[in-house]
Amino acid sequence: GVVIGFVSEVVTVAEDGGNAIMTVSVLTGHLQRNVTVTFTTIPDSATGLSDYISKSVDLTFTPGVNSLEVSVPIVEDGIPEFNEQFFGVLSTSYPDVLIRPHRATVNILP
């Protein structure tokens, strides 16, 4: 079967770093048709709007396309803080496509 997931389960970015770049790839198998995977941000100690721009986007893999990037803008709020984090989560409605790893942690460093 086909396995799609995050290339790295941990992404680290500085608060003034601009964007957290998360790579999603076909890790096992070969696509014979288009497959759509949904990427969604989930707050933790970092929250949408004040620390990053929340995002939910469909990523469509076509045969021959094995890797796509998602860019999540990081918000520089000027407030001294400790490290904060949020999650990127993948899901799909295709029963024959396994999502693993389905979650990645984004660490925002002050």
C-alpha cells in the first residue's frame, strides 16, 4: 500500500523566522491515481493568530509527485516568551492510503 506522512516529526523555527516549512511525502509505495491529504494546524502552547497563522489546506499528490511542502507563517509578537509549540496533522479519506506519521510538532523558539 501507499504510506504518506511527514518527513520530519519535529520542525524548529525562530519566532522571527518567517515560516515553518513542513514536508509531506509518499514514504512507501507508488501512486496510481491522485490522492488528497488534508493538512491542519492544531494549537498547543502556541496559538493561532497570536503565534502562527492557522492553516487547513488540501495537498494533492499526483502520480510522479512524491513530495509537497506546507508553509505556516510564524507571527512575531514582540512578547518575551518561552519555547512554544503547535502541531501539523494529516488526514485523508482514502481507505487504502495510510498516514504515518500523521502528526508533526513545530517548536517556536524565542
